[in-house]
Amino acid sequence: MDTLNLIRSMIFLIAGLITIIFRKRLNNFKNNVLEKLHFKRRDEEKAYIYLGIGFIIISIILFIYAVYN
């Protein structure tokens, strides 16, 4: 079992869950940063769902790779 890839898979899993659960807060934080940099506000809450799903898929792939090596 490869422990480094196991740790990486857990990090991606946590990141994926955080982006899905706290997508509204992440969007508000991004918009506040964009306002301070004088850019337009954008509402992209669905993008955080897709990003979270991508992180979870990467996590599953790394977990399977860690178990078989």
C-alpha cells in the first residue's frame, strides 16, 4: 500500500467535499476578492459542484492506485 497516494486521496476527498458543501461561501469569498481587485462579480455556484465532483473522482483514482501498489 502506497501511503503517500493514500494521503493525497484523502486531501482531494476533503477538498471535494468542502467545495460542494460550502459553495455559496466560496462564491462570496471569490466575489469579494474580485471586487477589491476591481473586477466584475460573477455567480458561479454550479462550477463549484463540478469542481468538487472532479476532486472526488481524482480522490477515488488515487485511492485505488494506492491500494493496488
